[in-house]
Amino acid sequence: MINGEKRIGRPIRWAMIGGGRGSMIGYIHRSAALRDQSFQLVAGAFDIDPESGKDFGIQIGLSSERCYPDYVTLFAEEAKRKDGVEAVSIATPNAMHYTICKAALEAGLHVVCEKPLCFTVKEALALQALAKKKNRVVGITYGYAGHQLIQQARTMAANGDLGEIRIVDMQFAHGGHAQAVEEQSSSTKWRVNPKIVGPSYVLADVGTHPYFLSEVILPDLKIKNLMCSRQSFIKSRAPLEDNAYVLMNYESGAVGTMWASAVNCGSVHGQKIRIIGSLASIEWWDEHPNQLRYEVYGEPVRILERGSGYLYPEALAEDRISGGHPEGLFEAWSNLYRRFAIAMDAVNQGKEIKDKDFWYPDIDHGVEGVKWVDACVRSADSGSAWVEYNSL
């Protein structure tokens, strides 16, 4: 059922760091956050160039005095206002995520942060502890998890429709960087600079997306150990990888694979997750996000369509348009931002969310993403050795 009343008591006063003029990801953040009137954009520090950032903020409707030159000034000045910001989204290059997230939490703000949350497990655990101490929500923008059929897959797995989980096959293997495009593209150049993106390129940039999907669909599946092999086919990208393979053993006895790549020639996006159980398998491909392939042993293949009455109620709860009309990434991000708002609003009111099935990509998932990349890098840099997952 379509619910056009998806609103909390009042919009959360919200600011953005980064995501200014020309930023695709900044536009997605704003479109998603504002769609359900759960957030109100009241301030920002949108650009490393203060004048450009101020002009951009004015152009999207903010008052000039709340368009700040940097995040430090924003946090300090907004703290003086009775109507100051309550939450901030971080849409800067990766190297600033930890510093800004830490400062925001210390300022008593809720945070929505682009992934990766930070570069090291030590930093991630420090942010996790700080968020708990300050009782603030930290959301990580694994935007693909907001697609409704991911919830359908989660419910099917929980209800036993797939049987015992045996294999989780994940990939995010696009071909957009099969050549050295960073030589002409500034937006790609920083992504292959270790000083800005940290110890990994494709594992952190794209591999963490399907990995989080596996966490949503199979929340009880825990990694025991893993082995990673990574390559730099564009040699100038070394030591960062533009292709990687990961093998994982889970504590339950299931196994998993991941292929993360930017050099899969001809592939537009290439993100898929296939979960194989003892009774049935499911597969979701983000280029066709409104369909979930469902294969029951000994029966014809079924294609489940978003918005259809035969889906579980949990998968229909976030319908925005009726079945048959394709929904996309903006709707998925809007669903995540709505979840962020519900969590923030509950904390603001001193309440606990009672629904045991309510989830969003939180600080724990941010830590998990950093931990997974760290384990993959340690394995690859040790000659693709198996590493115990819970060892630092």
C-alpha cells in the first residue's frame, strides 16, 4: 500500500558538508532527504572554496549567513542558535570522513556519512564508541539497500523460504575505469589516490555495497575467515587495486565470494547478489532493481516484481508508486533517509525503537565495512593468505 504520510513529528534540521555544485552524490543526498519532509536543509559548508560554496547554498534556497566556509565554523555557529542543526550529512572525499564525523558527534549531532566511514578499524571503533557515548545516530549511505526487493529477500531468508544458506555470491564489477580515465577526469583521479581514499580502491568503493546487502538479507551470517587477491591492471593505480576477488568462510559452514572491479569491460554497473539455499536461490541485479529472481528446486524460475500483491508485507511497506512503474536509486535512497530520520527522531525524544525488524545501515555496519576492507587488504598484502576475520 502506498503511504503518502511518511512523516515524523517535525523535520530534522539538517546540514550538508560537501556535495556542492556539480556533485552527483550531493544531489542524491538532498533529493532523498527532502522527499518525505523528514529533513529540512537549513545550513551547509558545500565546497572547499568558501565563495563557491556560499553561492551554491544561496542558489538552492539557504540564507547566506548559514552558508559556512567550513565544517568547523558551521558546527560552532549553529551551536549558538536555538534553531541550530541537529544532523549533518558528510559528502566529502574519503580522507575527511573520520575527522568530520568525529567533530559532528562531539558537537552532539546525528550523522549520515558516505562510506567508507574511515580508513582504519581503530578509527572506526573510536567513532562507534563516541556515537554510543553521545547517544547519536550514525547512518552510512549504502543506498542500494533501500530497494524494496532487498527487504523481500531478507524476509524470504528469515522465513526459511530458501532453506539452509549454503552460498553467497556477490559482485560489483563495472567497466567504467577499464582505461586510465583518471588522467582526464578529476572526479576519478582522487579515487585512485591512497592519500584521499585510503588503503583500497574497488574493495572499499564498490565491494562494500553488495557486502552490506548480504548483511541486510542475512543478518546472522558471520565471517569466520577470508582470502583476498587484488590486482592493479592500470599499473599507475598501484598500490590500490582496480580488481579483486575474495573468498569467505562463514561460521555457519556457508561460503561466500566477492568480485569487485572497475575494469570489467562492457559492464555498465555489474552489481549482483545471489544467495543459494538448500531449497531455493534468489538473485538481485541493481540494473534491474524492480525484479528478484526466485528459483525453487525442481520448479520453474519465477521473477518477483516490485509492488506486487504476492510479496511479503515488509517488502510493500515502502512503496512510493504502484507496481509496474519502475522505481530507482532516488526512491531507494529516500527509503534509507526515512529510516535515518525515524532513528534520529526516536533518539531525540529519548525513545527506543521497539520494532525488532527495523534496520538501517548504522555505525556498526560502518565499522563492519571498514573491518571487511581491512581484512581483505591484509590478506592480499600477505600473498593472498587466509586471515582470521576477527583478528585486528
